[in-house]
Amino acid sequence: MKIDESLILKLEQLARLQLSTAERTAIQGDLNRILEMVEKLEELNTEGVEPLTYINEDVNVLREDVVRGQTDRADALRNAPDQDGEYFRVPKVIPSKK
């Protein structure tokens, strides 16, 4: 498969890009080289080679999720410039639909 100019124009439209002629030519060359590399890889004999699913043998190396340094509501609201006793009050940032 070769990447031609019509495919580049279609990709440009789908990605909502506005490319110059030089950029289109460069991308076309890059994509063709990528396809050539993939075709070269397809020549390799992978018979009996297991797919790599994980790079290392570590399993579940995540730390336990523990709550620390918790502040109660009254302390958190104490220094708030504006609050209603339960929540912080902030200026509206999303315009309403009219």
C-alpha cells in the first residue's frame, strides 16, 4: 500500500487540518516510510514467539489507598472568602444558555 495525495487530503479533512503543499509532501513521505517499516517487520518469522503482554514480572505494585492529613469541613471553610456553612461559594464560570 502506498500513501498518495488523495489519501493525505482525506486525512487532512478528517483531522480538520490545513496543511501547506510542503507539509503534505513531508507527511506523505513519513507515512510511506512507516508503512515500509511495517512491511519489513512482517517479513520476520514470529512462529512460536509469545506476544509480550507485560514488560516486567511485577504484579500489583500499587500502594494501599489510605486517607491521610484529612481536614474537617469547619476548618476547611474557616478561611474561605465566601461559604454557606457547608460549601465553598465561588463565582459562576459557565455562562447560562439563553
